[in-house]
Amino acid sequence: MENEKCDFIHPNGVKEKKLEVIDGYTIKYHANGKTIWSKGKMINDKPDGYWEWYRAEGTLKRSGYFDMGEPVGEWVTYDSKGNKHKTTNRDNE
């Protein structure tokens, strides 16, 4: 699946985000197909390790860690300028 680009339509008619895998990182793109929506590693079809999500204009929106699909540890939400806005600890929720 290296460098594979996908545009799938779900049965409910919603278009799935374009994605590609580069150096083991799964990268999904916004509907515009140009700016990154999210990036991180997948293991056994589950997010694992550090992940980031971005706004359509490219600023960082959220980041955090997964342990085989489960959110763990510190998660940070960023404001529209990419500055830290809020930090939560998923281990205590």
C-alpha cells in the first residue's frame, strides 16, 4: 500500500478522505486533496503512537497518542494560529 492514493465512496454517499502511506505514516487529506487532515502510524488497522490533525489551511489543530487504537496520555488542542489552547490527559478520563 506504499504511496497508495484512495478516494472511496461509502455506502451512505460520503466521500472518504484521500490517503497515502509514506515511510510508515498514514496521511489523510482534507476534501481539497492538498492539505493534510491527519498523520500518524497504523498497526493492525488501528492508530498507534503519536498523531496530529490539521485545519484545512494547514495549522495544527490537535495532537495526541494512541495505544493500539485507544487514546492515551497528553492530548493538546491548538488555537487557529497553532498555539496551545488546551491540554487534557486521556489516562485520567
